[in-house]
Amino acid sequence: MAVNDKSKKFSRWYFGGIGSAGAACCTHPLDLLKVHLQTQQEGKISVSRLAMKIIREQGVFSLYTGISASLCRQLSYSTVRFGIYEVGKQAMTKPGENVPFYKTVLLASAAGAAGGFVGTPADMINVRMQNDVKLPLESRRNYKHAVDGFIRVWREEGFTRLFSGASTATMRAVLMTVGQLSFYDQVKQLLLSSGYFGDNSTTHFLSSLTAGAVATTLTQPLDVLKTRAMNAKPGEFSGTLDLVRYTAKLGPMGFFKGYVPAFVRLAPQTILTFVFLEQLRLNFGYYKA
């Protein structure tokens, strides 16, 4: 192996969290629109009309409502899941060999479950802050930033409330991590083995675009349930089954509310995350002894 062969470099465990946070700064407005669509029970409004409505009533900077919570979420949720996945994958990687797909799926599932649970508090604050702008003035929570949200929920609703929706968030994180990380590695491996692609931005883009499409399809129903559970008032739903029945009143497509903005957000989010991650790996990664 040539000493300057950057394609042989490995990522450090925290690169995924940094890449995800950088991507979140670019895609946060799309995430906010997705949350607004998912928390609607009645009526339909297009993404463009919703965006213009928010800008007209609240100002353009309202599209970045909850950015502090979004960054906290990525630095907890994504750092944990990428960290576990990268460390585990590197431990299983033998020189000149690729990790079998089924092993990456199992590893991604475990990493996603851990990351989903750890990131639930920040995820809940993120959902609430994003949804605040569409509520009447008297009903808004008005969290100043993510830390203020954590403290107020703990004081006003109890510590366990911070983990509201943890079950659906964890299940969603498992599917998200499988869709993003496992499929990204698999598609990248197939492209590199074809002989037509190298370890460059084109390969990273195609692999991450495919991974984003798979991840969106796998996670959208759970994402809708998670968003509604986190945005609900205390006692509004008796459990996950009650939440499923409530959402099912809209029909099967009720579980896919906000699918278009979810994909429009997740595709660039996934692409930017892996582009940033790969650049960090190529420029600041390390060679395995």
C-alpha cells in the first residue's frame, strides 16, 4: 500500500457527527417544513405555499427556528451512531476485504438504536421549537435555545418527558442508520468494484443519493409517529397504539405525510453528510496499522 494512498484512510469516530452538523446547517429549513406538514391533522398545503406563509408571517429567519436544537441533536444522535458504526466496522475489516452486507446491517441497527435513544431529548426540543412558529402566540413554548428547552421541560414536565417518543425515535434511528450507512457502504463498494469509479466526489454523491432514497422510504411512517408523539401535550395519547390509530384516520397516506419534503431534506442532508465525512476522512483520517 502506498503511503500517500488516501483511499486507504479510515475515518475517526467523531467525523460523522461533525459532518452531520455541517449538513444540518444547510438543510434545517427543509426539516422545519417537514415537521409542519407532519403535525397537520387536517387540510393540505404545498411545501412552497407553507414556506411563503411562514416567511410572510414570521420572517425569513424563522426558517431557522430551532437550529440550536438541531445541532445538539446531530452532535449527540449522529456522533453516537456514526461512532459505533465506524469503530465496529474498522474492527471487523481485514486487509484487502470488505465487511459483508449483512454484518453492516446488524452493526448499523445496533448503532442506530444507541444513537436514537441518546438523541431523543434534543430531537424533541428540535420538533417543538420548529413547530412553535405555526402556533397561536398564547400557545407557543418560546424556548430561547436548546439548553433553555431542556431545562424547562425538565422543570415543567419532568425528566422522563425528555424521552417522550424514545421508542419510535429509536426504531426510526435503526432504519435510518441501516438505510444511510449500510446502503451507502454497499453502493460505494459496488461502484468501486465496477472499475468505472474511483474514491472521489462522484462516487460519494451517487452512493449517498441512493442511501438517502432508501432511508427516506424506510423511515417515513415512524418519522410521522415520532414527530407527533414529541409535539403532543402531556396525556394527549395513551401510547403508541393510540397514536397509530389517530394517524390512521387519515388513511394509509397519513403515515407518509411530509414525504416529499422529507426526501428533499434527507437527500441533501445525506449527500452533504457523506461528502463532509469523506473529505474529513481523506484529509484528516488515519491509516490502520
